[in-house]
Amino acid sequence: MDLNVNHLSNVEKEIEIIFSEQEVNENIMESLNHLSKTANIKGFRKGKIPLYVVKQFYGKSVREEAEKYFISTGFRDVI
């Protein structure tokens, strides 16, 4: 994670938080793997759901959760 703080004025600051693609992908894959073991999807036994099926069902929500996680982590580190 890289942090850049630009001082625009005495009051205004611009914050740039950069996470590596590897960090983001690891977080997403960890969440998907956890879901593949715990999710209930019709037609599959619990814990036996292929990763591609989990991505189809939960991919968008996992990405949104990852965004929220990295935004909150970045702001917490900046503060």
C-alpha cells in the first residue's frame, strides 16, 4: 500500500491510496474460497461448490466488499 498526501492548502488535503493488484486479488480470492466452503447453493453440497460457480453467484458482492475493506483500511492508516 502506498500513501500520498498532497497539501492543497492549510485546510485542504488530497489523499491518494494505492493498493497493489496482488493485495486486492488475494483478498477477493480469500473471500471466494471462504464462500465456497460455507455457501448454500442449490445443486451443490455445502463445502463442495466450485470456485467458478461461487464467482457467478457472489462475484459482484465480493468485489464491493473488497472495495469497502480497502477504502476503510486506507483511511484508517492515513488518519
